[in-house]
Amino acid sequence: MASLVTAPNSFLSGKKIESKDAIFISRPIAASRKVLAVMAPTQSRRAPSTTGSVKHAMTMTEKILARASERTSLEPGENVWVNVDVLMTHDVCGPGTIGIFKKEFGQNAKVWDREKVVIIPDHYIFTSDERANRNVDILRDFCMEQNIKYFYDIKDLGNFKARLANPDYKGVCHIALAQEGHCRPGEVLLGTDSHTCNAGAFGEFATGIGNTDAGFVMGTGKLLLKVPPTLRFIMDGEMPNYLLAKDLILQIIGEISVSGATYKSMEFVGSTIESLTMEERMTLCNMVVEAGGKNGVIPADETTFKYLQGKTSMDFEPVYSDGHASFIQDYKFDVSKLEPLVAKPHSPDNRALARECKDVKIDRVYIGSCTGGKTEDFLAAAKVFHASGKRVKVPTFLVPATQKVWMDVYALPLPGCGGKTCSQIFEEAGCDVPASPGCGACLGGPHDTYARMNEPLASLRLNHKQKLPWEDGTQRRADLSCISVHSCSIGIDRLRYGPKGVSVVARKFVLDL
């Protein structure tokens, strides 16, 4: 007979971690300091536990969960109650989560911490569908009732036509969480979306959960989690200019398969990882779930701390894997030898070299999503268009991930392009006007949501059959690639590449077709 596990009463107690507790700061002194950023939301602090002596080495994920559960040590397979630092939900799962919360805790119950719940409508939006709008109304009413501090509402839609940013709406939840300072090293972030693992780029434990679990977290601030074992991916070598992080994660998924990391943590280290920007690191962690991963994580460093400056005033304490931590397997890659990749239908692990994908007709191209819709993604695409001087031969849709990215597309001049912005370059190339930020193109949704596509080459993270439906409701082929690869394909309406997919001179993309 199974025993009932109850949450301990000591969750809200504990002493401040001192420097002697090396279990959480086993890292060179320059990077192991306590970090305090400049400005942002004030949140109630979760008191960490004391750690005692280090009895055995632990990985990053094990350390984060140990601290969150007030344990001195943890091993893979243990079930522990963890304190949650941030809970995120959106308009697809939010109404269900709220319904479960009220059913189990009472119609008049209050969330455990109004400053730790982040609600972002981003999926079924910009639509006339009454049921979709009802979902957002449920979120809005709940946030008013609970006085939720971080509800990024949708309103004043006309502002987009005037090219002005709506100060409340942010865009796709995973990128908005990062830009608004909700992602912090050493913390636990849970969200009702499988790609919540995106936040692992900041050195925190981040994973997707279902509505039932989210409803429980909403009422208690705690969740029972099984500690995952860790796979380590060591990526070294100088990254060629024709590669992006999307190529790296497609290489990994193709290597281990879509089930190769099932309920495992995926930790990324090495000189190549250290050279990546935060946006590229997010791309890497975003897609670990496509390999079955429980979470992805990258050690926080100066790049992380610099990105967080001005985004959060919360104290955070990074953790790092111990030198003798136990990893179930190491995968080593010489990135300098990798080539641009494509994931062919209908699975992210159906990996192929871009140069081997010849004469595949392209109907439409989509640049966007939480994986491929960040500022650097659009800069990379614009470089290709500018260098080629060609106009697109197939409809090309652009959906920035967030309002900030949308503004960057219109405002940031592209280096070496005579002061032209990305939007000007896209317009000259014949691309569609950048659309309002949202997840509609990936998810499908109501009949009038954005981009009921044909056969797209896409920068997103999934190419399963149910994604990217046609107008008639059927599903067709979808290929995944990095921004530079499919930007080069647009000018010829075929997947066809040179020896390295694209040639690059001084980090400026040029066509080699």
C-alpha cells in the first residue's frame, strides 16, 4: 500500500547560507559571489536552509533542488518537496489551473504569494474567437481578484498599428520571463508549458508542469518533484560563423533521439557554451524537452550577470556542479567540425545536414517563436537578406517573440548596412510585415489566429504533424532549421545549399547557392 507523503512544516524556516557551505558555491571566487542586480520587482524572500558538511558531490540540478527542499544533499530518484520561486501560466492552461486551485482550496482562497505568480496571455490572442477571448477574461478577472503583481495583459491593440509598444503586454511567455527579470540563477521556476525549460539558460531549475500541479503550487508554493539524473554535454571548439545554437541542439537531439533524455537533466558546459550570448543559450535550453529532458541548465557566468543587470533587484545565489559530481553520461562535441542542420518531418530528431536536403519545395517560411524569434535571430536573418540583395520567392512571415524584440526589429540598425534597420531590410526583400508577438503560428488555434501555413521551413522548435496546420485544418510537412539556413533558402524556394550551407565572411552571411 502506497504511503501518503506530506509537506514538512519547516519549509518557511531556515538560516542564511554562509560561505562555509561550499555545497552551493563550489566555483572560482570571481563567479561565486552573491549577485545583486540594480532594479526590478520586490519579492518576498524564501529563506534557504543550512547545509552542514558536504557528504557527496552534486550536480547543478541536484544542488538547486536540495536548497529548495532544505536538504543537505540529494540523489537522483529521490522525491522531495521543493519551494517554488516563480510559477508561470498562460491563457491555454491558466483557466484550468485557476479552476483546480479554486476547487481544491476554495472559491475565496488566496494564492500563496501574489508576487511569485506570473501570468502571460500569448497563445490564443489577437482573435475574434469568443472562447479564446473568454480564456483571457478568466485570467484578467483572477488577477484583479488576487491582486497578482505580474499580469502582462493584452489591451490597446491599436498601438501596434501606430508602432508603439503596449506597456503591459509582453509577448511569448518564455522570452518575456527572461526580459522582465523573472529568471534568476539558483532558483526554481515552474510553468504550465513544456518549453518553460527555456529559463535553464540562467542557471536555474525550470520545467513544465500540468494544470493540476500548477493549481497545487498556486495554493501552497510547493511541489513534490523527483530528482532527475544528469546528462552532461561538453561542447568545445570555435563556433563557425555559419552555425547558431539551433544547430547545436539539433545535433544533440539527433544524437540521443527524442527519448534519449527522458526525465533527465541536460547540463551544457564547455568553451563553446561560455561563448554563447544569453539569447543563444535560451535557444539551447528551450529545446531540451524535444529530447524528453526534464530540464536543461547552463552555469551562470558574467554573461548571465550582465544580462540581468537592470532587470531584477532580487538577490540570487548561483550554484555549480561539483568537480566529482556524478553524471550518467558525458557527450563531447567539437563544434568547429559541425555543419548547419535541418530536422526533417515529422520529428526533431530526424536530423540531416542542410547540404543533403536538395530540391525540397518550400511553400512558406516562418521566422519567429520562443526558439527563433529573438532579437539576434532577426539580426541574423536580416544579414542574409542584405548580403544576398535578393527578394524572397515564397511568402515569408516574421513574428517577433516579444514587444521588445518587435521594437528592436524596427529600431536597431544592422551593423554594416548603412544604418538600415531589420524591418527596412525585410521590407526590401519582400517579407511580410512583422506581426504582433504571440504563439499563434506554432499552436494553430482559432481560424483567424496568425499563420495557418502551407509547407513551412521554420525556426521554431517542433515539427510534429499536429503543428502548423493548413487553413483546411490538415497538417503538412514542416522542416526545422536555424535562421541562417532557411534565410538562404528563401531566395530560391528550395532547400538547396553549398558545401557548408552558407558561406560567411567577417560574420556577414552571404549566399553560396
